[in-house]
Amino acid sequence: MIQKEVLEEQFSINNVPITLFRPSQTKSQSTFLYYHGWTSSVENYRFLGKSFAAQGIKVIMPEVEEHGTRLSDQYYFNSFDNMLITIEQTYAEFADIKNQLFEQVEINLDKFAIGGHSMGAFISAYLFLKYPEFQQAHLFNGVIDTEAIIYEIEGSLLSLSEEERKLVNNYNPAQMLAKLGQRKMYCYNGLQDTVVSPVFMQKFQTQISTNGQYSNEFIFNFYENAGHDLTYKMLRDCYKAILS
């Protein structure tokens, strides 16, 4: 049922700024933890938080290091290395805030989903597979095999530093699928995306179909005339799955 009012609250846990959106009229059982992308911010996704909360879903948005209200270096986004550092830092921060966050927001793990856009999708995929109590993952314009996209960006994994290769190998969701179980991962990709090519997800879909593993756990959605931005259809398909 669509809510008329949405409440928005800002707070911090261990110096991580968090924005919470929730419906004002009912006590929501479903919760969506959402991570924004590289160079973006929580502010850019307030529309998602409000629209999902209007559908009866609590939405939690942490601000990623050196983004949005945490940005201190205007040149931070010029370095690809900084993206890898940011991803690793976000994993560490989540482990640090998880217990207090879940208690403070009163999360029902039976109705908990995690997701994100672009870099946020990479982050969400890893965290989803790391924590078996999470029920759903929703990945917007992302990839599962992060090694593949970094290989494409750099031309060859050999061009990465030893520390970067270690990071890719340690945190690649494609190497963690044994932890998936029967949980669902929903993937939403725009076919006109020129930032994160949908080809990566299409290749992964083919791989899943060919080997016959995890074919019931992955739900792939490809959208005509959609680029790297979120679309109404993506958001509609996502909140319907969360509420199902």
C-alpha cells in the first residue's frame, strides 16, 4: 500500500553518515540497504529512498568514504586506485557498523535486501555473499565477475599492482558463489550503458546457463533504451521483488 508520508532521518555510526527513509504510517517489515556508486552520493539517491519508503520499505543509505558529505579531496576521483581503496574501506566499515545499525533500525532479517548501483552493486554483491542471513541482492548496472571488468579497464590484470590483484581476487563475487545457497540475486542492466557494459552481465548469464548452476538463484533483467542511470522500470521491478 502506498504511503502518503515518508520520514527521513540522518545519523552516524562510528563516523559513517547514514540516511534512513521509512514510511510514516505503518511499521515496515522490509528493509533495503543501498550503496551509491563511484563519484555519486546519498543525496543523488534520495528519490529512491523516498519512493521505496512510499511503498512501505525502509531504506538505509550509508555515505561511502570520500563521497558526498565525506568528500575532502576534489581530485580523489581521478585515480582508479582510489576506487579499489574505497571498495575495500566500505567492506571494513560495514563490518564495523553492522550490529549497531541492525539493532538501531530494527531490521527483520527475513525481509532484508541489499543492493546498489555501479560500484555500489559490486559492494552489495560481495556483502550479500559474505553474510548468509541476507535474503536478496539487487544489483543495478553492475557485474558479478569484477575481475572481468577490471581486466577490461586495465587491458590486463598484469598491469595492476600486486596489492590491486590481491584485492580483486579476495573480493570477487564470482569466486564466492558457493555461499549463495538458494538466495536470490536480481540483476538490472541497461542495454545502452556505456559506463559498465551490459556485455559483462550477459556473458555471466551465459556462463550460468551453460553450467546449469545457480540458474534459479539469478534473475537477469536487461532494459532496452536504458543507459547507466536508474529507470522507473528498474525501480519498479526491484521494489516488487523486495515486497514479494
